[in-house]
Amino acid sequence: MKELIIKKTPNTPGINFNPETGIMKIEGRSIPENPGDFFDPLIDWLEEYFQNPLEVTKFEMSLEYVNSGSSKYLLGIFRILKKRHDEGKQCVISWYYEEDDEAIFSLGEHYRNTVKVPFNLIEYI
């Protein structure tokens, strides 16, 4: 399986999903015009990855802004992780937020309370 790399744009986050390390990174702004066009390939890739995942899969999320359409798709991704976690796969989410960014912090808290998988909220300066 190939690594999935998508370069960051002003409207879409950078993606680096590495099947050899089990580290999946999403970083930047997520305000695509059509979120399905952006996120559906990510979801398809993850479904394929979880056919034969590594022992531990780590999601590293560092988002500056997320619109409501993107938020829905992120929750869909986290539900995939929840399903796999419930099947005995180790999945850990690290949600990074800036020191005074209440909106991103609150969104991370919402996801953590909704999906119930190991979920770290990590503040940075």
C-alpha cells in the first residue's frame, strides 16, 4: 500500500498517511468547497489500510480552522478509528491546538467525548 500525500492549500489541509509507520497526519485549514471530494479518498484509503493495519495507528491532527462540512467528515474518520479500536486495534488520536484557540480546543473535546478512543488534547505555543 502506498503512502497518501496531499499538499496543503489555503483551503485544504496537508495529508500524510504512512502505512509503514502507522502515522496519519492532517494539518492546516479545512474549508474545502466540496468536502466530499476532498475527504472521500482519505476514507477509502483508511478503509484499505485497516484491512491489514500496524499494531498501533496514530492520528496527528493539527488544524487551524475547520468548517462544518469538514467537521462532519472528520467525525466520520474518527468513527472508523472507533470501530477498529472496538475490534481490538490500537488507535490513538493526538489533537494539537494553539494556546488560546478555544474553537479548535472545543472541537477536539467534542470529538474526544463522542468517539471514546484514546484521544490526547495537546496545547502548543
